[in-house]
Amino acid sequence: MITRLIVSALAVLITAYTLDGVTVDPWWWAVIIAIVLGFINACIRPLVKLFALPINVLTLGLFTFVINALMVMLCSWIVGPHFMVDSFWWAMGFSIVLTLVSWMLHLFFSNK
């Protein structure tokens, strides 16, 4: 569990330093951001996806990108000045790049 948290925090840091519109300051707040994003994705995101199911079906699943961006913006609002996202589009880019970076890091650090 600790390894997954460290890998997620590293993914947040790499993604934030890759994108100009997202800042994490100071760097060690990435651990807290990873925890908050994990909580949001485990508790709030499934409810939002359930309520948005008709729109998601109409858009053939593309509305999920909007939901992910909104979850990143919610995390930015919760964490405050330590995690800033400039706009909705930066949040959407952050969620896409974070997914890719996290996937690659979890492949690299997997125990299998």
C-alpha cells in the first residue's frame, strides 16, 4: 500500500512538472494530493458517473473525460494553494497524462 502511494505521488509530481498549467508546491504535497485524489476517485467519482450515465451513454463514454477533469478540479479546490490547476482544460490534460504516467510507473514498480 505504501508503494502504491509513493508511485501515485511520483506520478502526480511528474505530471505536474510536465504540464505548465498545473503546479504542486512544495513537492512533498504530492503525497497528500495522491491521497485526496484516491479518496475522490473511490468515493465521489462512482456517484457522479452513476448520475451522469445517460450523458455518458449518449457521448459513447467521452463524458468520462469531463468527469475526470472535474474530479481533478475538486481535488485542487480541497487541497488549496498547494495544488493549482489553471483551467478546466489543464485539469483534463492532467487527468489524461496522470493516467498514462501512473500506468507506466505501476508497470515498472510492480512486484510480478
